Amino acid sequence: MEIGELIYQGKAKSIYKSDNDDELIALFRDDMTAFNGEKHDQFSGKGVYNATVSAFFFDYLEKHGIKTHFIRMIDEKTMLVSKLEMIPLEVIARNRAAGSITKKLPLKEGQVLNPPVIVTDYKDDAKGDPAVNDDLILALGLLTRDELNEARRTTLEINKLLYDFFDELGLVLVDFKIEFGRRGNEIILGDEISMDSMRLWDKETGESFDKDVYRFNKGDVMTAYARVVEKIINWKKEQ
Ligand code: C5P
């Protein structure tokens, strides 16, 4: 597989052209950033961890009827994906209150949100990813009403699948962020699903196994990420 021209450099992934116009190559780098890039470090092996977990979940979701951009791994940190026209929206599902929502609203850290809450942010670093509601998503022309309903339904389905999966591993899926793109007239799950984009707490101790370990200096972030990878590998062995 020939890696083509770099077309987009995100905070933790680089996207390259492939030899097929309908496909792109996503390289998961070792960069870790937080607070809109204010904090930035590199951790050897981080790209491999996130690529491994993302590939696992894309495959898991596909097996449960969710369409994703995942095609296959090229090597352990490089993923072949189908080309989507990305929608600049961060769709966040929350099962417990944590992070930004506890600063903006009278919700206690760890408070159960049942039914789960879905919020959406307009993806624009320079503007600090402002929150947008359904009306604004329509006004901005980001999604049609049908697509909005579909994205919401799919996000709730993904949340249920991931929540139940992590529950089996002894972890609480507190929240996560996903992004969708368009392929033809379909809305497809893109980007990544990794410890960078979710909060995972140990069910018993509340210990974090996600980017909060890095954000708030809660310990060794690579040990935390490795623990999640290990749990997933063990789960796979048991199947
Ligand atoms: O920052 P906040 O607490 O709202 O984040 C909610 C969830 O979405 C967290 O799991 C966080 O890691 C993820 N997120 C993300 N990328 C962003 C904003 C949030 O992956 N730009």
C-alpha cells in the first residue's frame, strides 16, 4: 500500500491520500494533547494503542450493524478508511456527568444521567468548539432533519453497545465523543474511538483509564491505556 500526500494533520492523527480515490490512510501518531492543544506531549506506543482500540471498536460496531469508515489495518498504527465528507460536529454521549458539563451545570461529578445525554459541539478549535443545539445544526446546514435524527439514533445505539461492552470489562463508560461523515447519502461513523475520546472509570475504584490521566496528571497515562488494550485482548481471547 502506497502512502500518498498528507491532506490533513489533526492533533493526534495524520490523514494521507491512498492509491484509491475513495479511500484514505489514517496514521495514529504518538502525540497527546489536552486543553485545545495547550498541553502537548509524545508517548511512545500511544498511536498503536489508539489505533488498536479504534480498529477493534469499528469492527465490533460493524458486527452490530453500525456503518463505519474502517476498512482494515495497514500496520499497527495505520488504518485504511473509506473517504467521508466529514461533518464538523463533535457528538458527545454522556452516561455520567464529568468534565466540562459539571463546570457549566449543577451536575455532580459521577452523577448518573439516565437516559443518557447527547450534546453537540461545532468543531472549530479557534472558536473553542461552541455547543450547538439541533436548530443551530439545521441553520448551519450541517445536517438535515432526517440526518440529525439518524445521527442521534446511531449515537444512542453505539452508546448502548459500548456501555455494555465496557461493563463486562469492569469499566464504566462515562462519556465519549464521535464524529460522522457523509458517503453518498449515508451518514457514516468516522474519526476514531479510543481512550483519547472517552472517559472510562473502574467500576469499583473510580480510577480513570483515559485521557483524564494525562489532562490532570493522575498517573502514568500509557499504563492506563495499556490496561484497556490488555482487557480488550483478554476479552477477544475468551470469545
Ligand atoms: O470536555 P468534555 O468533558 O465535554 O468531554 C466529553 C467527552 O468527549 C470526553 O470523553 C472527552 O475526552 C471527549 N472529547 C473529545 N474531543 C473533544 C472534546 C471532548 O474527544 N474535542
